[in-house]
Amino acid sequence: MDYLIMGGQLMLSLSILIVLHELGHFLPARLFGTRVEKFYLFFDPWFELYKKKIGETEYGIGWLPLGGYVKISGMIDESFDTEQMSEEPQPWEFRSKPAWQRLIIMLGGVTVNFILGFLLYGFVLWVYGQEYLPNENLEYGIQVDSLGQEMGLRDGDHILSIAGKPYEQFNDRLVVREIIINNADQITVEREGQEVEVPIDPKYVTLLSSYEYKNKALFYPRMPFKIKDIIEDGPAEKAGIKPEDQIIGLDGQPTPWFIDFARGIRGKDNVEVDLTVLRNGSDTLQLALTTTKNGMIGVERVTAGELFGTKRKEYNFAQAMPAGVQKGWTFLGDQVKAFGQMFRGRIKASESLGGFGTIGSMFGNEWLWERFWTMTAVLSLILAFMNLLPIPALDGGHVMFLLYEMVTGRKPSDKFLERATIVGFVIVIGLVLYANGLDIIRSFFS
């Protein structure tokens, strides 16, 4: 069921983006009197799932969900219609139009995706606002995972800044971003009442951007193990544990923090354990229970947001739209910087690339509209960015040749464009197969 939910969200998101992208080509083409022969969601080699001709255009749905296309008369594209190109140019064909009109047609798709990404970011902020955990609220500092420990962070540290930037919203992903994208070289923390500079080794750029460590947490909020709710008929209920209790010991060992309990209970599956429980802030109880076969005790604990309190920044429409553009622009800037890190060898393409499985997992196994529209905004900007790369067969390749024509006054020959498009098409398909192949390999060895 989880895979169906993730796959359904991915398919809906891609369908929206593909249709609007192709509409970005279709509308200016029709505006300039260019004939559009086909408008398809997904590719249709050999057969299609649905088609209907309206006027001069055939609208349809293909069976291969690797994209979509509009087939514009007189244009060398992935359809490789060489027979049409061998005939005399007609007034309604793409090749007969002025270069500036052809440029607008080719830029239409990415323009729509850029605008859509910015708008979606803005609408998400307008409708949902932005909830966050203020860093200043973390009374007990951070609980460091093994990777954060290796970097030099310590349990109880209070993070103050990353490379001089104030750390105001608690999220370890913000620290990871600064290290990978902006080469942050130090973290300033408050440790036992003193400011301490923690240097960051450059090796962590490569390590944190690798697939193995992609979702690896550096640290968590340090917090006690307070009980929010009890699972019916679970070990905790049978032992007499109640909501608002706090577990402070396990088998005679103190566990003042949740992480202490989590480490202590590890490997104790289906065995009896003794818990020390604090009730009403003053009463200490000794309770015995038998863990489940998975080492669980049958409780739901209080979250960091519930314990420390979150804030939600609200936006009216006039505030949300500029904030959405800023958020989208920051994301695009990160993509450019990430490419730069790849060229410098600090980020490995084989570690950071992913196919449909990787993308689908980012939607999550629960259908949450806030996350769905945020992910759709992200994918829209990625689609625009990737399509602008100067690779023949992509919009950026066509734009590159059109700019060459406009600057030099010489139009590349149809034969050259045809061969370049074939090469570009092979490159694109190769990248798609490579990215999805990485997903398959990871699924076998994860």
C-alpha cells in the first residue's frame, strides 16, 4: 500500500507538470500560426492508451511514463520525422518561422515550469504557513548521532551558527545543506557555558551527499522519555504505565534521556525488563513488563514539537508570493552550486542521482497535500533546470542552436540537427536508465 501511495503521488505530480510543460510549447506555437500535430501525456511507441483528434491536433495518453511531447510540424525532435523534413517548408511549419518566434516556442515549456514552481511554493506558504521548531526552545540541546559525533559535535551542545550564519530553526538538514552546498567549514556551539568552534573536515561534503548518508541524521533534540499515549493491550498498558509518565531507568541503569533508553532496550526482544517510572513529577515506580518480539514496550512518546513548542509563520497572499519566489530561487541556486560541487569532485554523481523510486520515496507513504504540492514545486523547478541544459533533444539543446543562428545568421543544417538530436536522445535515455538502474541496485543491497 505504501508503494501505491508514493507511486500515485508521483504519477499525479508528473502528469500535472508534463501537461503544463507541453502546454507551454503548444500555446506560443499556435499563437504564431504553427501547426501542432500531436499533444501527448507520456510517450506512445507502437500504441497509445487514448487518442482523440480535435482540429489539426491529436491529443492522447501514451503508455510509457518517461515524459510527454508535442509534435510540431517542421521541427526536428524525438519523433525523427525525416520524411516531413525532406519536403519543401510550409508556412505553418516551425522551420519557416523567424528565429525569435522559434526561440519563444522552445522556451515556453521551461518558462511555465519556472513560474509554476515559484507559484506553488507561494501558495503552500499562503495556505499552510511555515511551521518550525525554534532552536532557542531546545532546553537540553542536541543528542548527537554517530556521524555528528565523528564530526566533533557532543551531546548537550546548543548550536549557535553554521559558518557564521545564525541557526534559528532547528533542523539538521539545514546544517547538512550548508556543508554540502556552501562548504561550511565550522559550527559554533555553546558547550558547558562556553562558545566552541567545531571545524568541519571537507571530506564530509562527499560523505553527506552520498546515497548511504542521504537521510542520515547528524543530531536530534535531546529530550527525556515522556509518554504521550499507551497502545491498547500492549506491554506498557499491562504493566500499568500511564500517559504523562516519564521513563527514567531501565534494568537498574538510569536513562535520563530517550536516547539512553533506546540504546539500552536495543536487542531486548520478547524479554522481561524493569522500568523506573516517574509519575506526577515526584512519584518513582518500579514496573516490570515483557517487550514485544520487536523490542517495543507499546507507547507513543511526546515529540520534540509537543515538548518544546513549535511556531508557525503565517503569510497573507501578498507576503507568500515573494517568499515563494525567494524560496524557489534559493532552491535553484542550490542546484547550480551542487553541479559545481560535482565538477570539483566533491559530490559524486553516482551517489546523488536517483530514478523514479528515489523521487517517489520523497513524497512519503502518507498522502499529505502540503508535502505533495511542495514536492511538485521542487520537481517543476528541477524539470525546468534540467530541460535548460544544452543537450540536443532537450529544450536547452534547441535553444543553444537557435541562439547560434541568431548570433551568426547561419542556421545549422537539418542533417546536423537530426544527428545531434539522435545523440542527445541517446544521452538522455542513457541517463534515465542509469539513474533508475542505481535505484534497482540500491534496493538489492540496502
